[in-house]
Amino acid sequence: MLSDLPPLPALTRAEGELIDRYLDVVDLLGRINPGRHGDTYSGLRAAQALVSKAVALRDALELMHRRGETELHADTLARALRVLDGERRTARVTVPPGSEN
């Protein structure tokens, strides 16, 4: 249930945009990850979409910088990422554990 989730921490609009765009990029990188099961077409589509999502991420950071938000408040942003399932989503970007033979 959504009510079971902790509330998002207070974020500026620009910080919220940064988190959303970051997770967009992470989701696509997870789909592209060659160490994970998938097909080349799905990876190709994700790679194509990654270009525009990376631009949006850059733009979110640029807006923060222009507005004088020059410091990333890591604790607050990490809490927001956890609420938005960031740990599971970023785990898909890493190399999966394998058996050492």
C-alpha cells in the first residue's frame, strides 16, 4: 500500500526533478546492462532513450546550479531515492553476482 511508504523528504522542485531524471537514467542503464538477461533490441531501445534522458538529467543539474543550489544534500536525496525504490532500481545497473568456478 502506498500509505505504508514513508513520506518523501522536503525537496525543492529542482531537487525533485534531479531525482526523477536520475532514476530515469538508472532504469535505462539497468535495461542496457549486458550482465543481465535481456535482448539486444530492448537494450538498443533503452540506449536510444538514454540520450534524451541524460540531457534532461544534465538540464536538471544545470537549473539547480543556476538557481544557486550548488550543494547536493546527500542525506535528504538518499532518503528520497529510498522512498522511490532507488536501491532496487540501481541494483540492476551493477554486475550480478556469479559463481566463481
